[in-house]
Amino acid sequence: MDTHNVISLPETLDRAWVEKNNLLKKPGRGDLILDFSQTKRIDSAALCVIRLLHKIYRNTSRKLILRNIAPSVLSTLEALPEPAPAVSKTDQFPHKLLVHAGDRFLEAKETVITALSVLVEMLYWGTIGALKQQDFRKGVLGEQMFLLGYKALGIVALLSFLIGMVLALQAAIQLKTFGAGVFLGPLIGITMVREMGPLLTAVILAGRTGSATTAEIGTMGVGEELDALKTMGINPIQFVVVPKFWAISLTMPVLSICGTVAGILGGWSVGLFYLDLSSSLYWGQLWQYLFFKDVLAGFIKSVVFSWLIIWIGAFYGFRVRGGAEGVGRETTASVVACIFIIIITDALFSFVI
């Protein structure tokens, strides 16, 4: 036979009485009866204890019985909200996955909007805006052309020459097998003019110019120089980015041409010393199969790549937060993103031109 544990509650059921009697540890095997006949007031601590008791007894065969409750106390008990059901890790997984995906989508959306804003401002202040307001230092364009173009000429020419030699050597081994060594000139020439010349130059400048642009703008932001320009009514993009934009737009096609010529010379050296081709045969075959559309395609690529380098470098520069650590972090991200986008753009160009 089950026994009943009856507890008579006081007139004021408050935290002090709950702590003194500790209802949660009351012994007993049968049902628990709480007698509210004398209770007129109950506080939040007692309400929470009753809720816990209800939860404990609900999972057992015993019962929690509330007896002789006054209407005012009953209304207070009924007003206590039901606790939220516990959510298992299995139930949380889809929810957290969706929340994480939503957060990433919103971050990507904000990034795209900011990047497009920088691009639009760069193009505007580099063209129409430059005619309305000229906030440039005297001689800044020539200075940037020297830094971004002339000082990169050596590394571009050297790497392009070596890449041309490697490509020519790999191609010459196969061409020699089939007795088609005379086609080495057109193969290397078209490859360098349409593809490797602009692409290799863009990758080199992405690591050189893009990172320098991000670091310069980021350092200016950390040092509050950008805020100072805004205070003086000068647009930072026009003052800092536009000179670099025009400098690289003018110098990168020239660098691309120099890199292309160096790569073709590398192929010529392999044809001359490995395949025993005469110079006249190498250059004659090259001019026979090289057309103006190939040169135009390389020129268009080099211009577009130059805009991408400055745009991405400036975008990551304006994103810098957190001092020197932020400058290094965004500079690294700038180079990675720039090379990635350049390769994707080059792949898209392959379907167009």
C-alpha cells in the first residue's frame, strides 16, 4: 500500500522557508501532498521549487498533489510559464547549420556590396570625378608608374623568360618525337601572347602591387590618416587609389608585352640550341600563325587584370581593423583573393575571346 507524504505549507511560502525545509530532498516513497490551506502568498523561489517537483514526479510513478489552494495562489501558479523543452544535440544540428549558413550568406552579401561600392567609386573618381575635383599631389602619377611599372620590369622579364624556356622545352621534347619541331615558334608565341604573358604578369603584380596597396591603405587606416583626409574633405579613394589605378592601367600592358617578348625569346633559345632550328624558321613560323586578334586578346586581359589588382588591393586595405595584425591578415587575404579571381577571370576570357 502506497503511503502519502503530506506537507503543510506556511502562510507565506517564500525563499527562506524553501531553503530551510528543502522540499527537493524530502524522503518518501509514495505521493507527495502539498497542503496550501494556510498559504496566502507565494514568491518566485517557491514557484520554481514547485515546478522542479512537478518535473521530478512526472517522470516517476508517484504523484505530486496540490491541495486546498486559494484562488489567488492558484492564479499565481497558473501564470508560471512552462519551461522550454530540452533540445538534444541531434535536434540542434539542423538548426545550427541553417543559422551558420544564413550568417555566412549575410556576410558574403555585405562583402559583395562593399566591394562593388569600392569599384564604383574607383571608376567614378578615376574618370568623371577627376574632371570635377582634382585632389592629387603633383607628379604622383609619374611616381606611381615608376614604382608599380618600371621597378617590376626586371622580375617580370626574368620569370617570363624562364617560363618560356620551360614551356618550350616540355613542348620540344614531344614535337621532336613526331618531327614537328618547326611548330615550336607558333606554339610558344600564341601561348605567351594570349595566355601566359598577361596571366604571369598579373600574378606577379598581384603579389607585388596588390599586397603593397593593401598594406599602404591599411596602415593609413590604422594611423587614422584616412579619417584625416575625410576631415579635410578629400575622398580617400580619389587621393590614394586613383593614381595607382591609372599608373597600373598604363604600365601593365607594357609589362605584359615585355613579359610576352621575354617568354618568346626563351622559347627561341630552346628551339635554337635544342631543336637546332634556325632563327629565320622560328620567327617566320611565329609571324605566320600569330594574328592581330591574339595580340588584342592579350591586351584586353592585361588591362582587366590591372583593374582587378588595384580594386581587390584597395578593398582589402579599407577592411583593415585591429592594428598591425589586421594589416598582415588582410594583406595575405588580398594576395590570395587577387590571384584566385585573376585565374577565374582568365578562364572566363577563354570562352569569350
